Amino acid sequence: MTKTYAEINEKIASGKAVVLTAEEVIAYVDKHGLENAAREVDVVTTATFGPMCSSGCFLNFGHSTPKMRISEAWINDVMAYCGIAAVDVYIGATQLRHNDPANMYHPGEFRYGGGHVIEDLVAGKKVQLFGLSYGTDDYPRREIRTMFDINDLNQAIMVNPRNCYQNYNVAVNVSDKRIYTYLGILRAKMRNMTYCSAGQLAPLLNDPYYATIGVGTSVWLAGARGIVYAQGTQHCSLVERGDNGVPVEGAGTLALTADMKEMRPEFVRGASFRGYGVSLALGVGIPIPILNPEILRRTTVRDRDIQASVIDYSTDYPEKTGKVLGRFTYEELRSGTVELMGKKIPVTSLSSYSKALKICNLLKSEIEDGHFLLSEPSQRLPLNQGMKSLTITGAAR
Amino acid sequence: MITKKIYLYFPKSETEKPIVYQLVKDYNLIVNIFRAKVTPEEEGYLSLEVTGSQEDITRAFAFLGTFDVVIHAGNKGVHWDENRCVHCGACVVHCPPGALTIVDQGTRTVTFNEDRCIECLACIAACPFGACSSAF
């Protein structure tokens, strides 16, 4: 029993597609059996909401009079990259605001940065552009200061080189001093543990071998229709996997893009990590077409079938020792307490299951209403790819 | 005996007066101060819990009313903004009295129980999204 993308899209367009969320599909397949369910179900919606540091956006301002080739720019005092055409800039999620003391007074607060500029833009707020240039014959203006909002821009295109990590580390701190990380505040002597994954709802955990999610897949990026434009940076499919094929560590990633003008502010949120820096939390939804029973079976993965590895962020992570202190399933992690090395440890998440579930349902409605069609990937994500380390060879003479 | 949480704002004119002392001495109240910042010649804030008979508390509130002090009943010292909260739950472990909790394991949304909050402010550092803030 197989279906094609075209057949599924026809059903979606005629409003007849059967769509389930990654949570609903579990009980559905239990009840109806895999073969029957594969005939009946057309699409399973997956989603995640969490901090995704490798995010940012290209903005095009249009030309002032006289024209300017912007060579340095700040938006709300956050520096944007200008090494591209005249009035194009790129602003990245982790860029700090000018004069932010960072960790000079440890732990820094990092109240505002690139992620917050992106949040403000999507929320339709007025922000300030300050730009400088060296001036040329064709672009004589040397300085610009003006307020603008997203509607004043020709384009605001989010371009994120690495989103949707397939799985992720679970962090603890075995040292006797509190540490501040991108996985939150970690108290000394393993007095808390944090993880960051939507577990059974997460896109790449529902498609562990990238059978349907590939380059060209249509995605729901913060409410906008987006696309997977490439493998994500650090995509590393050659990792240890459980018996069910699901990776027990980071693994695959996706590079995503979508029009920021169509995004919903609820799903684009600047984040400040005490002692670490700024970032951007994003909501991503990805539909999985049920082309055959095997693809359906993969989407029935549950929290109790997905394992994640506990890493010590005080030493093993920064020193890259590769040591894993233990493994837990997302069911165990979500219970709020786990036992590691004889110690009961409270566990919390940086990823929002509640928002991910909301996205699964929003995407489900869009597909049921015939507004969101699926696209067949033009290229598969690499299946046997490792990850290189950086060797320090010394400076050129 | 009842317990009420109050949050007082002192304008510059009232910062010299020993108001808490009088709450204890003249109105028989048990006072539990969570946070206070009252410096001479400046405005100030005081967040506390008072325990006593309904009658004493009513008399004490009337007494406070004779000053130019703004009284907020309930917890106004720490504010949780439901719209800024993304319900990740990062705060939960950092909240000692369990005021911030995930009650429903199905929907996994965070709730804030004002009555349990002791204004330790740990949530403010722990929340990446600025959902928790302090009035002072």
C-alpha cells in the first residue's frame, strides 16, 4: 500500500485529507493497526518550539535619496552584517547590542540582541536603523538614521542555517560551582538537569532516516510557509541510534527559510540566557506525508522510545571529551525527576512542548482546510555523514 | 487568624516613618517581610505578609490609609506575564516554593500561583523570555 505526493495533495486540495498530529497518530495506529492506518492517514504533523541560535534574516531597506552603499549598520543598536549589496543586511540571532557588557559582570543579563530585533520586526514594532558608509560616486550618502518597521522593507527573509536539531544533549553540571549555559542555569553538583527537544512531536525524530524531510520540503516556519533550503550546518547523520533507528544524540539538522512578513509574533521570540547570551526561539512545523506503512510506523515513535544523552557541561562538553554520563528517555525526562549516579535530579526543559503541540494542531488545520500543500524533496539529506573537528594548526607566517 | 499579602509603595514624604513597627505594636500583626527597599529621602517599596485577626487587619489597613502610602493587596512585587511565557518550564526547578509549576502533564503549560511566591526573584534570572519581572 503506497501513496504519492500528488495523490495526497489532491486529497488536501479537495479538503478530504486525513491529518493527525504526531501525538494523535500513536493511539490511532494502536487502535486501527499499521496497514489500515497507512491507508487512511494522509499526513502526520510534527513540530518543535525552542531556542535556535543559528537563525537570522536578510533585510532590504530600499534606497534613500541620495543613495547609500551601507557598509556598517545597527538596528536598535544591534550590529547587522553589511558585506553584501548596497541596502541588504543580515542580522543574526546571537548578535549582542552595542555596549552590552556581556559577561564582564558575570553572569551577564543579555537583555536585548539580534533575536529580540527579529521578534520586534515580526511584531510590527518600529525599530531604528543607523548606517554608515565610506561614500562612492554612485552611492554618495555617508550616514543614515531613521525609524522603520517590517512593512517599510522590500524584503525580510528569515534564513536559518541550522534549525530543528533531530535530538539534543541533556545537560548537568557535576562541578561544585553554578554554571550558565545555553541550556539554562545549571546548579552545582547535579542539582538540576535540562533538555531541549519536543520528543515525540519533533520533526526529525518522526522521520529518523529523512525519508520525507529533505531539501525542498515545505515547512511551517513561525506561521509562514517556508522551505528546507539545504541540510543544516553540522548535519551529522552518522551517529549512534537506538534499535528503532532514532538517534540518541544531536544528529540531523535543517536549514530553513521563510518570509518574515507572514510570520506570527507568538512563534518568534527573542531569548536571553543569563551568563551565556542572546538567541531566538522559533516554532517550526513539518508535515510528514504517509506514503507507506513504514513512514507511518516511524511517526508513532513515543517519548518512551526516544533516548537522549546526559553530558556534563562543566567539563566534558567544553573539553569535548565525548563522555556520556547516562541516557534517559523523554518520558523519564518529562516526569520531572530522574536518578543519575545514585542521585535524584529535577529535570526541566528549554523547549516548549505546549507550543509544539499548538503548532502541530495549527498545521493540521491548515492542511485540512486545503491551504497547505506538501512538496516532494528535490534532494535527500545525507544519510552517512559525520562531523569534522577543527584542528588548530597555528597561524600563517 | 488570617494572612494577607500586601505590597506597599512609599512616596518620598513617608519614608521616614516606622510604619512596620506600628503594625506589630499597635495592631498585633505578625509581619513577614519578603522584600523591602525604603531609603530616606527616596521613594520605597515593601512587600510583606501580615497575619492577624480580621479586625486587626482591617484596623491596620485603615491606619495605613492615613499615610500617603499606596496599598496593593495580593502579590504585586513579582509579576508573571502569561503572554511572554512560552511554557518551556525552565523556571520550575528554580522556584523554591513551587509557585511556578506545570500542573497538567498533558498540555504542559506553566502556571503561577501568586500566593506561594516568596519573591526570591530566582525566576527572573532563569527565564530566557523575560516572562517574570519585579516591581522593584
